Amino acid sequence: MGPQLTGAKRALGPRDRAPGEPGPLSRDAVLARALDIINLQGVERLTLRRLAAELGVSPMAIYRHVANKADLLDGVLDLLMREADVTAHDEEDWLDWLCETFLRMRVTLLAQSGALALIVSRASLGPQGLGVIEAVLARLAQRGIPRFEAARVFHHLMTYTLGSVAMLGPILQQDPALADPDERARRIRANFELLPGRQFPQLTRHGAELAAAFRDDAFAGEIRRIAKTARIGEENR
Amino acid sequence: MGPQLTGAKRALGPRDRAPGEPGPLSRDAVLARALDIINLQGVERLTLRRLAAELGVSPMAIYRHVANKADLLDGVLDLLMREADVTAHDEEDWLDWLCETFLRMRVTLLAQSGALALIVSRASLGPQGLGVIEAVLARLAQRGIPRFEAARVFHHLMTYTLGSVAMLGPILQQDPALADPDERARRIRANFELLPGRQFPQLTRHGAELAAAFRDDAFAGEIRRIAKTARIGEENR
DNA sequence: ACCTGAACACCGTTCAAGT
DNA sequence: ACCTGAACACCGTTCAAGT
């Protein structure tokens, strides 16, 4: 949505995405395939050689469209954010808008097994990520929230969202069955309760409560709480 | 401090850590060297072959003490937590105790360039990490905080801490000079302010405020705020 | 029990060459 | 301009062998 930050365009020629990938390679075609590999097989399986093989091309052909592997990863992360387009919804109330945006951000980052690893290893969300920050700050400014407050609230929301992904992501990666919230809660609880009770008396006792803290609505509740603090003017010293 | 979770013991024989690493290898000697490599050269340079070379040994010798590379990474993460020993301080007030614990956790994870990547790729903090959770829950229980509240507060503190590391870690990695808080603030601010102003009017305007949100005391303030919510009984619906 | 050497199936990347 | 082939310097890991 809106003007793209990279010069790349989606291939719109006569043959678009036909199976077997005919026509010349484009940067976007390379990135799209790379994202497919990440989604279907995980980041650690994304390899220049494998990517080339899936595109039916020599490993070196990819270097025409991508500077090196780091550039490939940057591109994939940016494509991920572009496709997720987390601010593309129409909540009217500013609080609902903030919550929905960060809920989508979290889902996006959790869906791709290695998105967080990508963020942590690269040093930013990329241009598309900057676009999200821009949109959030604009919304807060539009509501008349002072600059310092807006920056503070954005930073807290983003921090909490990334933290939540860091907490939950590795768990989800273990087993696709854990996408189901009930199954997830049962497993997390069991993980704690099955620890040696003598060594970890608290952990074994708190299994159910710790599992509950991983629930999606616990995240949503905290995001809303953080967002709400934006109304208060100067209070934190 | 306290009984170790792994059976491993620090080598205390006649020749302890002499240069050139004499005597037979031990799991702990291998892990210690691996941690050195991570600290001095970064995680991505931690390689079984390089590790072997630094230990003056054949690559395969390492497999006597470590199942595979994943096991090596788990071991290093555990060693990291063991050495940091974030609960080994004596704040008396429970609030101060919580804050100090998570401040130390953050510093520990930020200090090692790849600690977060380790956590995100492995699926837990390891046994030593569990020990930290145990200690935090014990402290909260001792204060008479109900189980559900204790789990909730711990989860929030941990989430926020990991998020903070995810936000700041990649920035610090770019340049060692950024360890200095003032230099860091200046650079973060410049990064935002130098963006194309037409595309990112908010980001360029909010540079100073966004940079301020990355300050250590902003983190400390939020941690304290989260910890304080533990006093309130049943309020969140 | 502990270590080594050679080998296998991979990596990312460079360079010279093809069309 | 775009792609290929061969090569280089690496990976993790297996297997048979040494002491």
C-alpha cells in the first residue's frame, strides 16, 4: 500500500508466477521464493544454493539480484512487513487502532518461524518497519499527544511486542500443533509441572498460572494498558 | 552459587586454566572457550572447527564432550547465565530486588552480542534460567503475592526485558562505541533525523524523543512500574 | 576412554567464461 | 545484460582407526 520504498515492483508481465517460474529473474521473484522457503521450511533452510535450485537456476544467478546473503535477508524481512501491512485496517478509535496494529505485528512475527531471528540479526525492521513507526506516531500526533509521550508509548508497545515474540516464538517452533491455544497452554503447563519438584518448588506449583500468562488475551490486555498511558500528560518523573 | 544443575564441575585440578590448555578436555573447558569466542568474536564465528583449533585439538575431539552444535549452544547459554548469576545480590526491599534482578538480566543479555539470538534459536533459558524464574517466584510468594499475580508479573517483567534486548541489542552490535549512553543517544537520534523528511515526517520530528526512550533509566522506570503492579490484587478483568 | 584422519554432503562467494 | 561452471575456503557430522 502506498509508494514502495524499494524500487522493486511485483512482476506484472504476461506470465506472472507461472509454475516453473519462466521469464527472467527479478529481485522480487527471488525474495518471494526465499520467503516461501522460510515459511515452509524455516530460516535455517534458506540457503542461496537451495533457493537457486528451487528457482531452477544456477546459484550464481541470484547474485544478479541480491548483493549477498545479508542483503537477501534484509529483503525478505522487508517483504514480510510489506505483505503483512499491519496498519492496513480501519479501527476508528485510536486505542483500538493501536491495539489492532500491534496484535497484527505480533501475529506476523510469530507466524514466520524465523522473523524475530531476522530482526535480531539484522539491525532494524527495514524500510517497511519504519513505515509502521511513522504511521503509529502520526496517529498519536493526530490525537494531540505530545511528542515525548508519543515516542515513549510507541517504544513501550514495540518493546513489549518483540518481547512477547521472543517468549512465545521458540515454543511455537517446537511443534506446529502448538498453534492451538488450548494445546499450547496444556503443554507449557506440563513443561513446568514435570520439572523436578525438589529443585523447582515454585515452578512446579505455578505451572497453570505461568501458562495462562502466555495466552493471547493476556498480551492484548497489556498492550491496551500501555496504550492507555498515552492519555496521561506529564506524570513519570 | 548453590548446587549446580548440570553435573559439570569447574576444573580444579593441579593445573587450572594454564595457557595452552593442558590436561584432558572437559565439557566445561570446551564451553568456557566457546563463550570466549562468542564474547570476543561474536556468535556467528563460533564454529566447532575454530573452537577445536583454539583448544589445540582435532575437531572431532569436541564430540566427546558435546553431543552436537545445538548441545554446545545450549551449554554456552547455560554457562552464560551461571556466570552472570543475576539473582546474586542482596537488595532487601522486594521491589528493589526485582528491579536489580531484571536490570542485571538485561545487562547480561546485552553484553554478549549473540545471547538473545541464542535464546531465540534454542527454546529456553536453560536450567540456570529456570533457576532465575524460581528465585523470582519465591521472592514474590514470600511477600504473600498470590500465585496468579506472581506469574503475571514475572511474565511481564521477562517479556519487557527480552523486548528491550531485542530493541537495543542489534544497535549495540553495530559499533562498540555505542556502549556509551550519550554517544548512543546521539546516533539513534541522528539515524531518525537523517531519514527522508517527506516520506517520514513524524520520524524525523521525533528523533530526540525516540532516542530518549532507549535510555537505560527509561527501562529501569518501566520495570519498576511493572513490578509495582504486583501489589494490586484482582483488578485486571 | 579419549583422540585423530579421511571422507561426505553441504555452505557463501570469487572469478573467468559463455550467450 | 544476464547467466553458468569450476574452484576456494569453509561448515557440521559420520565412520573407521589409532593409543
